[in-house]
Amino acid sequence: MLQRHLGPAVIASEATRSPWRRRGLLRPLLGLAMTPGMVCGLLGLAMSRATAQKRDVAALERAVRSIIAEYTGDVGVAIRHVESGRGIEINGHKRYPLASVYKLPMLVELYRQAEQGTLSLDQRIPITRENYHPWGPVLSRFDVGLAPTLRDLAYWMVVETDNLATDLILERVGPANVRATLRRMGLDEISVDRPTKVLIFDYYGFGSDANYRLTGDTLNALSRVFGRIHAQRDSVARSRGPISEAVKRYSADPRDTGSPLHVNQLLVKLVKGEVVSPGASRRMIDIMLNTQTGPGKIRGMLPAGTPVAHKTGDWPTSNNDAGIIFLPGNRGHLAVTVLDVDMRDPMDATTRMIARIARAGYDAFVQ
């Protein structure tokens, strides 16, 4: 299924070859005698097309900036048409808290280590009383003792943004290894540092080594407290009220952050088959195509049935999505990343913001 969506984009040996050259048509054309008028006409056509493309990109940037201006907060955007290289960045190099978007680099590192033979995706990781926590929408429903494979964990980490699956993977692959792989890829504006259990404690203002070690009933009780705080913060956002000091500290922390530009470049590399290997890139995109979270974000305003491979992330004051839109009619692929922080709009409003930005990008490269 994925190969049908990707077509020649990942199959570089075909994508980089001229269709004229493949069909043997280039040599006869080279033998044609061209008058100066014909040459000038062709050059003028090429220049007109380049000028029109620049206008289209400029119009896209104006449209996206107009959308962002309607909301209260700090927003960064990167949009890039993979095949042509055209696109825009707004606050492209600024670092934003990634929330669960930071799970995408973990997926990359997991597949890198599997490809090198450091680990096997068939390896089973038992859930124990020590590593269990209640923030996995899938795995936390099971009893201690379940032993899913790393392949299972990768799927649930992305598709349902399962935090327990994420922490089991991060413990296995190591955050330092994730960062080292990102640096080798030239993506040093992305950092992965803490497990989600620690992120949750830090965001809600309960960060301490003692709390990080909590298990069992005490941890479950705190989870209920966090749920009430979450609801309160969403209510504050709806009234555009003040942001708490704990959230300000979390948002200012450089750990587990990323820039729209570098997150988007990771998506572009995936489409081109440059992440780990062409086969691994395809398998990672295949997982992302099944994402169930955030249906109103990048996918929200696209034509029904448009394939989108993406990874979402959010807090009450931050709403993110990073994904690959498969454009219709062999028009290629569009990488879109929207990151934000200190948002004082309700979650449904910022979700619509992401959808509007993605639709503006789609229209710019389809119409």
C-alpha cells in the first residue's frame, strides 16, 4: 500500500532519471536546429514559470501568516514540497517544545539500531511494576506482565501516541543515541532527552527525582490530580488567561524541543528514503499513515481520503503536528510541520489553525 502512495519518490533510481532519457527521446531532440527566436521563447517560458512559482510561494507565506495572526501564542511553521524543493518557513529555526512529536526521532533510532543488528524488533520488553505508568492509552490498560515486542511498541507509540510504549523504547535505544543520530543527519535543532513520565511531571510542576521514581497507587493518584490540572489549564486557555509558572518553566527548557525547519527536514528525508535506508523509511511512513490521534489537525481540512503520514503532540498550551501529505495526481508530497508554544486559545481552535495552515499548503501545490 505504501509503495503505491510513494510511487517514484522513494525509488530514487527512477525518480532521478529523465523520462525523456528513459524513453530514448532525448537524442533526437538534441539534433534539432533551433533558431534564436525559439531559444528566446523557451528561456522566456522558463523564466515566466519560475516567476509564477515564486509568486505562489510568496502568496502561501502571506496566507499562513494571516492565519497565525488570528491566534494568541508563538507559532512556527515549515512547509516544503519534496519533489520541487519549494516551500516556506516561519520561525523556522526557533526551538519549540515538541510534546509527542519528539517520538518520531525515537522511531528513527529504533529502526537504525534494528538495521545495524544492535537490537531486534522481535525482542519482547516486559511491563513490570517498576516501569509501568498510567499514561499509555493502550498499554496501561493491560496488567503488569505483558511483554510486547519492540515492533508492537513502535506502532502504539506513533499510532496512539502511547507514552508507556514510548518510555520502554527510549530506555532501550537511549536518548544520547537518538541525539547522536540526529546530529549525523544534520538535524541538531531537535533534541530528545527525557522519558514522557518525566515530561508529564515537569509540565504539571511536580518535577523531582523522588516523584520520577513513584510507582503503583501513588502514581495513579497523582495521575488523577494531573487530569484535573489539565482540565483547569484548558479552561484558562479558553478564556485566554495567564500561563502558570510551571508551564513557563517547562516551555523555556531547551530539552525535548525542535525547530519547525529541522522536524520538516526529517519528514523530507523520510519521503526520499534517506532515513536509515529506503526500506526502513517506507516502513516508518507506513506506521505514520495509521496515526489515529489528531484527526482534525493536518488532516482536518484536506479532501476526504487524502493520505497523511504524521505524528501529533500537544499540551493544553501547545498543539503540534508534523506530517507528509500525499498530493493527488502524481503531484508529489508535501511536508508540513506546525509547532507552537504559550497558546492561549482553546485546543479545538489551535487544532483548526493547524488544519487551515495544512490546507493552504495543499492548495498552493495542487491548484
